[in-house]
Amino acid sequence: MSTDAEFADARRIPPIPPQSPRRPAPAAPPEPAGDPHTAVLRRVPAEPSPGTPAVPPRPTAPPPAPPGAQPPAAGAPLPPRPARAPGPAVPPRPAARPDAFRDTAAFHLAHSQDLWSGPGAPSRPGGPGPGTPQAAPGSEPPASARRPQPPWSPAPLPVQGGGPGTPGGLPRRPSASRPGARALAAAACLVLGVGLIGGAAAGSWLTDEAAGATPDAAATFAKGRDVWHNTPVDTLFPRTVNGFGAGPGGADRTWSRIAVAPDSGCTGAYDPKLAAALARAGCVRLLRATYVDATRSSVITVGAQITKADQAGMAALNTRFSTRSLGTRTDLMPLPYAARDTPAEDFGRAQRVSWTVRVLTDIPVVVYAVSGFADGRTFAAPQPAEAATRPGATTAPAESGLGHDAKDLADRVGKDFRTAAGSPPQATEASS
């Protein structure tokens, strides 16, 4: 166990004298009313009078030992320590701080907790708690309420951006009113997107209007002249045609295509009188196909002649066939197409039973159909399809359904040609 004698030769350091107890400061006059969150500058009073005693500075080194004093020998008891180190008397502190202290940073830091958080707000971490005594206005806060200060001063934060010309040599911040590159790019994209959407909507609206508008008659007529080489043959002459309720008594009929003639001119395709009647319209192309019914007992040839006439010429031809009943004359019957190695191989002039001729006026096409028996029997009294399909008809063409075959297939092929040309649906013309 060490004793004080072991440290007799060591240099003695006098103890730090304790501070004198503080006297309670008198209450300061109340502050003027104002915004608690706004720092208010106050008038600085004049300097204190010369008679006010100043506080002397504290000694930084221990007082010198009196002359002739010797350190105690080793093992000798140490003299008792004085209760208080001798020193100059400390004058008392002033009763209250001058009013200029209220304009200092220390005053505002001491009272900032109440100004921003309110009297009942919880204290911040490291700040005085609810039970910590608060210093009176105009006096220094107690030691327990002081926040420890770091031994260094924080460096000021640098100012970002800007250019020369700012006071103090700092760069000037960019103006918020000037749009940046991103804002300009966003505005350009917005304008472009609105333009594209508006253009698409306008195009769709125009397309819908064009699709819903009535086709021009002249354009449809001109297009009808070219459908024969712009449309597949299976569209103009389908492989299978279903006639629901198209037979005698409303019976369903089905026809299958068994032969298609190569497209050719009109030379030798008609009897002389029918060829003369159609010669005024001219001939661009002649298309033909032959069908057989589901029972393979009847054969039907359907033809379509593409004419050179204009709209007025086709209207005049239709009027001539209607007024002169050219479509009901037996000497103006069209010829069948008898393809070899098919049920229509024996279908010739003598086997014709019923027929029809249609002169279309919206497109330059003349459609016809002629029917007969598939077993090659001859028939002496052929009958037009319109007469054989009348209710109550009891003729052989009517009861066998050959009149229905010719009429319904002609209607179907005429509709297909009109659809390919873009002509709107219309009532089927009667046999001319």
C-alpha cells in the first residue's frame, strides 16, 4: 500500500480552487411581445460605468513557494492540506447581465428549445429534459442544462452550382425560372405524343367514314370490269353452293362444282340470235362453270360475260331485254358447258330444260344459267326459270326443280360478282 511519503520528492500541484457559489439573479424585465420564432434585434445599451469592478483572470500557474521552504523529507508526515488554497479574492459577479446579452448567439441557443418546441414538447436527444431547471431570462443557464460543445467548430457547407458574380466570391445558383434540358425534352415528347394520338384518331375517323360511305357508282362499275382477273375463281364460282329453301316447296338444295371452262371470248359460245342480242354490249371475257345437284340427277351451267359497255349501255341493254322479253324466248337460250368425264358430259342443246339471263346495270356483267337432266335425256318443251318457279306450277321443269336450279345459281353468281366489285347488296333482277 503506497503512502504519501513515497511521493515526497514529487512536484506538488496545488488543487484547483472551487468556484464561489452563484447568487440568484433578480428577475429580468419581461420581453416585448412578438413572434417567438423570429429573432428580434434589440438596442445595445451603453458600456458599464468605470466604477464596476472587473473580474480578474484566473492564475494559469501555481504560486511560487516562499523563500527558504524545503520539501518534506522522505517518510515524514505531510502537513495537513488547507481547506482552500490561498489566492486573491474573487470579486462577486454582477447581479444581472446587460441587455446586450439578449442579442448574442448564446442567448438564442439557450432559449431556442422553448421557442420551437413549446413548453410541453419533449426534449431533443442530448437536450435538457422536462425536469431540468431552466435559467431565468437574462441569466446564464445552469451547468446541467448546457449542451456539451465539440472542441472544434464545424466547417461551413459548400454552395453547389452557380457562376461568378455572387457576393463573397461564391458561385451563383442557377435560376429556377429558366427551364432545363429535361423540361424541354419532356415538353417536346408531350407535344409529339399528342400529335401522334390525334393523327391516329383522325385517320381512324376518316377510315371509318370512308368504310361507312356509299361507294361511288362510277368507281364500282369500273372495278366490276376487272374482277374476273383480280378475284379467285373459288370466290366467283364457289366449289359448293348451299340453297336453303331454294328447291320446290322450300326444300334445301346443294350444288357442287364439277367443271370450270377456261376463260375465253364469246365467239361460238351462244346461238346466233343470242349472240346478236348481246353484241351491242361487246365482250371482254366469258367465264363458265358447271354444277351438279346432290342427287346427281341434274346439271347446271352458269356463265358470266364481261362487257365493254358503259353504265348507259348496260341500262339500255337491260331495258331492251325486259321490254322485248328476250330472256323468255327459246331461240335465245344460252349453251351449256359439257366437260368430259363428268356428269355433264352429255349435256347439249337438246338436253336444255330451263334457263335465265340477267343483265346487271351496276357492273358490266351479263349472268346466265341453263339446266338439264344429267342422264342425257332430251327435252322438247323448255321453260324459263321465272315461269317454272311460280307457286302452283306443275310442269316438268317446275316439279323436277330444274327451274329453281337455274334461278338460284344465277342469283348466287351475280351476287358474288357484285361483292367482288364493292357494289352494295340490291334486289335480284328478274329474268330479262
